[in-house]
Amino acid sequence: MRKSHPLRRVVLATAATVSGIVLLLSLKPASDPGAAQAAGAGAQAQEAAQGGAGAVVSGTMTGDAAQTQYGAVQVRITVVANKITKAEAVQAPKGGTSDQKTALAVPKLNADVVAKQSANVDTVSGATYTSEGYKKSLQSAIDKANASAGSGQGQGSGSAQASGPFTGDAVQTQYGAVQVRITVAGGKITKAEAVQAPKGGTSDQKTALSVPKLNQEAVAAGSADIDSVSGATYTSEGYKKSLQSALDKATAGAGASSGSGNAGSGAAQAKTVTGAVAQTQYGPVQVRITVAGKKITKAEAVQAPKGGTSDQKTELAVPKLNQEAVAAGSADIDSVSGATYTSEGYKKSLQSALDQAGG
């Protein structure tokens, strides 16, 4: 028998090894685990942006404010039939070089969101902190859209709103705080008013000029997408932010109502709610109410101005205000003559308590 040459055996062994490697490579999955994971995350974000599978969502969702090294960033998106049709920054860093970076970054980020339909957008070069904050707030808004879809409210649920009064968060401006309260009935804003607005000096004129126009615009538009009043830009911007906050609370209230709509009737349970402290020129005012069956059954001031003439004014005003609150069932009550500051503080704290009680 003829012996194999050593070199031939080496060639055969090498060929067998190569064939084995080729076979293994042919069995490798089409994508590696890392790529699959990234693709899954992208699909999940896409689904969240579109309100979740099988649900149709339309409405406006405002993400949580994301704090950055140079200031807060907050994003609001408009969703129509499961698609993001608009994205905007309702808060962004400002002052100094931040103005230029915000002007550079935000329009690009807004456009990228609409194009990609998710929070997987590119960071804008030269505006890293703003971009990262934007994406965090954007994801928060998308999550809210997804939660709205998950609640099973059906088409239009993103913009569904509970009925009643809703007070937005106070927004600080260069000239003072702006806070808006809206009344919603049948899914529409029927009344808008500023419970806080800049005052003193020229601010009085600007407030008197702008607030009535903004109130009308809010009712007409049914949203916070309203024009700023010329000559009162800061007040207008603060108004719109607080208005959006009130609208968000109304939308959240609608979701809570739909979730508890099948809970059954039964006896109404009384609950006691304490409003936020309202600071006045003569001291703090804080109101506590007892609510049963959506009615105020008791109102009392747990804090009120005291000392000097304030004692007499408090004794005069608070009992009347308590009675008015129970009778009206809302914070839309008359101020007591001679105790204007105490009355205004009372009404603000009362409205805060009503908001916590759910309108």
C-alpha cells in the first residue's frame, strides 16, 4: 500500500477545517443579539410614539421637564391618528450662549421627531445637554401617549378631557408668576382665567392688555396653541405653559374617570383635602375642605393672617368665605369687602384643594 505524503495530509486537514468553519458561519443568525436588542428597542419606541398596538390616539401630550446643566427642557407633542404631527419645546435653556444653542438645536430636534416618530433622535452637535434633555422629556411625552392608548379609551382618547375646573401649575416669568385656571365641559374649554399674573408698575397695564385676549383665545382654540400678545411676550408665554399644564390635568382626569367608570355606585365616601398655602401681603392662607358625593360639605381656614388688624379681618372674612365655598361648591366666590387679600388667598388655596379632590 502506498503511503500518503505528509504534505498531502496537511492540505486535507486544512481543507476539512475550512469546510467546518464555512458550515458554522452558514448557521449563524441573521443578526447578532446586540442588533436584535437595538431593533427591539427601536420598535418599542415606535409603538409608544404611535400609542401602542391596536389603539388609536390623538391629542397633545407634554413630557416632564428634564433638568440640564443649563436649564430645563420640556417637550410637547401633538399626536393625530397614532402619528406625531408636531413637536415643540415649551421650555429650553435661555440666556447668554444658551439662546444661540437653543435656536440651533430645537428646530432640528423638532423636525427629527416628526420624521422618526420616536425619541431615537440624533443629538445636535454643540448642544449636547439641550439635546439629551429634549430626548428625555420627549420620551416622557411618548410614554404618556402610550399610557393613554393602554387605558383603552379609543379614538380621540389622547385629547379626552374630564369636566370641571383645572388649575395649571404656576409659571415663573421675568416679571412674576402666571397661573391659569380653566373650566372644561363636554370636552371643551368653556372658561379660562388667570388666577395669578404679573402686577406692579408697567406690569399692570400689560396684564390688563394681555390676559383678557389670552382667555378668549384659549376658549376659542380649545388648546394652548394660541398667539402671544404683542407687548406682553413674557406674560403670554407663561400663560400658555400654565394653560397646557391645566389641559394636561384635565386629560389625566379623563383617564382616571374612564378607569374607574365601572367601579359601581354605592355610598359616596367623604374625604378631606387641604389646599396649598397661598401667600398674601398680610400672611399665609390655607383652606381645608371636606368633599362627599362631589360636593363640598365643609370648608375651613387652617391658616389665616393674624396679628394687629388682621385678627379682625380674619374673623370677619373667613366664616363668610367658608359658607360661600359650601354654597357655591367651587372657588368662584365673592371676596369679602375690607378683606381683599385674605379673600384672594382663600380662593387660591380653595381651588388647590378642589383640584386635589378632582374638581
